[in-house]
Amino acid sequence: MVKVMWGSSLALAVALLLVTVANIPVAEGVTCSPTELASCSPAFMSASPPSATCCAKLREQKPCLCGYLRNPTLSQYVNSPNAKKVASSCNVATPKC
């Protein structure tokens, strides 16, 4: 019961975070918006493999990852073990910022 409540609370926190964080501008025509990674939420929250949509969005948002890492609100999610597993599964290298 506690695991279900914790997982639900974490999912709600991530959803709220994704909705409330402002876009981070980046060159090369990419609009950096963490909401673009919403399709990755199931994989970020569990050990489930990322969907093809998640991987496509993660590759699209790759130029934005350093900005997300510098953002104190987002860095804890980008640096999480599950986020690193998702990135690895999608063949997206962790950026060296």
C-alpha cells in the first residue's frame, strides 16, 4: 500500500513539474520543454522499458539536457537512476555539461 501511494505521489509530482516548468530556449530550432518527455514518465517511474515515442522525444530533447541538468527543479529527475536507464535504453548519451 505504501509503495503504491509513494509511486502515485511521485508520478503526480513529476506531472505537476512538467506542467509548471517554463520552456528553456536552445539554439538549432529545438524548443526545450520538459513536457515533451511526458511519454517517458512510465519508464522514469518504474523499471519498464521506454516506448518508441519516449525514445524519439528523448533524442529530440537531447540538446536541452544540459539546461535541464542545470535547473535545480529538473536535475534530480534527469540524474535519477531510472532516467539514466531510459537514456541508455534509447541510446542517448548522458551529456557532459
